[in-house]
Amino acid sequence: MIRERQPISQISRLAHRPSGTATANRMVPEETPVALSFAGTTHAVMMASPADFEDFALGFSLTEGIVASPEEIDTIDVEDHGAGIDIQIRLKDTANTRFEARRRRLAGPVGCGLCGIESIEEAMRSVDAVDASGLALDADDIARSVKLLSKMQPLHAETGAVHAAGFYVPGRGIVMTREDVGRHNALDKLAGALAKAGVDGASGAVVVTSRVSVEMVQKTAAIGSAFIIAVSAPTALAIRTAQEAGMTLVALVRGDDFDVFTHPGRVVSGVDQHVA
């Protein structure tokens, strides 16, 4: 067992307002280094919220293609070293052999955010195709998914400084949510939580509070969802990647307004079906 870490802390600050200046308290999010280690070797170090560590480890392993299913993981051990968290992920034989071969190919150190990536080709890896999905959402579903997610962010409600990723299932609403200071981390934690619960990724839509980068599309495809819905804008590469994967990318959701950038046919009402 590791000691419990609180994801938020109270601090004192000097608040300047038109009416004057005063000392006041504010809740702020914590972030801590989290090392993800496979076969006894550190593969990535992320700055993350100190919560949901096992979800993070499982989700990262799945969305980064290190394992194909949770069954390929033997154990996940979380160790608190004071200055940070070390998550030791032990893989079963076949997955471990595959990972060791991948690790031996690494030519040198890599930059944060693409830890463990050995080449441009791997960073630009093709994504899992989700074009066979029969999931369809209407305009009300899309607006509702973001509204519901906004009500399921306790850390953000207290701090105003963390991202969230949720999973929306038509007729059920948001069935799972995870928060983190990092948008990728929140999505990895959601992926791990869904996998642990045995939720089929094709049954719903990923909803995020951030912009949509290519990595967010890659991770959504690894979850198996044919929808990513975001409150902010996508990058051009994210749009091209979603188009290639057969994924419907909806972004800039503001109340009932939103833009559909790829595969609009899955949005069954309220959208111009002539969008490319």
C-alpha cells in the first residue's frame, strides 16, 4: 500500500480585485512525477495528478500499444518514493518478449510526451480502424455529453485547473470519468478504467475537455470508440488521422453549437450532411 496523496491542496495567495486586495485561500491541483516502468526499466515519466494510478498504468499500456489486452499484464505495483510515484508493470511472457524487442531497438533518449518512441514512424503510427462502428449520435447527445461531463469534474470544480475525459453512452449518459492535470493522462486513466470494468469502447463516445491532438485520436481509437467529442479545437493532423481511422471528430462544443470535422454521417440530425 502507498500513502494516500491528495490531488488538491489549499494555498494562500494575494487576491487583487477592483474593490481592493486581500489575502485569501484557494484550492490548487497537485501534480507529481509518475514513472511507468516495464520489465524493470522506466519507459516514461509523466507529470500527473496523484490518483487512479492503476487505471493510468493499464490505460497507458493499452493506448500506447504495449499490450493488446489487460490479460497481457501480470501485475501492477505502485510504489511511493516520496518525490514521485513508480508504477512497476510486469508483462506476461508473450507481451514481455514483444516489449523487450521494442526496447532493444531504442537508439537513445527521447523527449517528454513521446517517451519510449524510437522513430518518427512510430510517433506517426497508424491507428486502429473504427469505421465498422454502428454507433450514431444526434445533436442532443453531443450537447448533452459535454454538459454532463462538466457536472462530473469535482477536481476541476474546486481548482479550475484540471482536464477530464468521460465516456458517453446513449441512453445512459456519462458512465465513467477521470480527471488529471494532463489531458493525455486523463484519457489514459479513462481507458484503464473502461478496460477494468469490461466496458466495450465501441458502445459510446469519448468526451474530453481539451483540444484534440493526434495523440488523443490515437488513444481514442485504441479504446475502440468511433467518436471523440471535445470542447476545444482539433489540430489538422488530428483531423486527418480521425478521417483515416473512420472516426467522427466533433469539436468546439459550445452549448448546442458544435462542428463535425470528419465522418458526419454518424451524427443523425442537426448537422449539414454535406460536410467533407
